[in-house]
Amino acid sequence: MVTEKDLEKLRSLQDIIYEKINLEKSIQEIPKLLGTHAELLTRLKKTFIEKNNEYEKVKAEEGDFRNKLIEAETAREKAEKNMDAISTQREYEALDKEIRDASEKEQQYRKDLQQRERIIVELDEQIKQHTALIEQQEAEHEDRRKKVEAEIAEKQKQIDVLRKKEEKLTENLDPEMVFKFERIINNKMGIGIVAIKGNVCMGCHMILPIQFANKVHLGEEFVFCPYCSRILYYEEAAEGEEDLFNTDDMGALSDLDETEEEDEEEDDEEEEIINIDSEE
């Protein structure tokens, strides 16, 4: 027989299970926030590596242009010195062209070198900023990680306490019923046990067959709603509420066979009266 004490136990169990479920979900969600911050840190490090690779590339180009500039300057200076030793117009023209070519290269290499130097300065500043930002984010990430671990540990302690309470409440309950009850609570936003008023489930507000409502009202066992799967218990409809199930007729189902027998007896008596009248 399902007593009020049993129902109160289920209500307490419902609160404990729902709180435990929420804590477990919270524990699953916490690392996601930490993961988002870790992704940000990963992107910063990736950008840092790209900037550093670009810096190294430009630095190599800068060294190459510096060497080419030195070579162009040396070639120009050498050609200018050789101007004093020329003796023909043809030699002069050839040497003059060599000087002009060297000067043009020198100017271009100097421009390229200056451009690379500006880029190096910019990249160097960016790398310094990224380095500082990464160090800051790493410190924040480590701090968040410690807080997350502490928060998870605290919530796990709460879950352990709730599980002990749950085990105590479910000692004498059918494990299969408890398992089903927990799934219902998880799927039905924490509500696993509801009243039936008249023959209407207060969980899903579906009208139930009178025979089913009668079974709930008798309270001989735990009964699950065929529509929302919640455990049902009978509750008298409050004044002003429509009582769709007439409790005065509760015996009608059990007395159905007796009523049919009485109807058959009345029919037999009527047939006997008719037969007597006919004989007379």
C-alpha cells in the first residue's frame, strides 16, 4: 500500500535527484568556459608564432639587402677610382655606365633595406605586445584553472552528500522504479511525481481513463502516467475545481458483474410472468 509517508519520501528523493542532476550538469559545463579561454590563448600563441616567423623572414631579407648594398657601394667606389686611369672615350663610357648601374642598385637596395628595417621595428613591437598578452592570458588561465578545479571539487562534495541521502531514501525501493524515476525527473524539469485530480494528470493535464484513476486512488502500488510517465498520487479536487472523476462510483467497476447478474435475473422474472399470462 502506498502511504503518505511513501509519497513524502518520493518528494524528498525528487528534490535530491534534481539537485544532483543540476550539479552534475554544472560540472560538465564548467570546463567548457575554461576551454573557451584556452582556445583564445591558443590563437594568441599561433599569431605569435606567425609574427615571429615573419620577423625572422624579414630579418633575413634585411641582412641580404644590407650585403647587396655594401656590394653596390663597393662596386661604385671602385669604378669611381678607376675613372682617373682611363685613356679613351670608350673606356670612359663603359666605366660611367658601370658607375650609374651601381648607383641605381645602391639606391634600390637602400630603399629595400629601409623598408625591411621599418617592418622589423613594427614586427618587433607587435611580438613584444603579443608576448606580454600571452603571459597575461597564461596567468589568467592558470588562475581560472585553479578556480575551476576548486569549484568542481566543491560541487563533487555536494553530489557525494546527496548520493548518501539518496541511498538512504531508496533502501527499500525497487531499483528499477528508482532508475525510471530519476530519468523522469531529468526529462521533466525536476518534476517526477504529480497529483491526479478527478481523472486528470496535473503533470501533463491529460484525461486518464476512469479505471486508471480508480487504480491510482486505491493506492495499492506506484502508478506511472501513461502519457508523461510521472508517478501519480490521488488528490481531492479543491472547491471550485472540476472533479471529472466521481469517487462515489469507485465501486462501479468491481460491482459490474453483480449488476449484470441482477439484470439477467430481472429479465428471467419478466419471461416467467409472460409465460404464466400466456397459459391463462
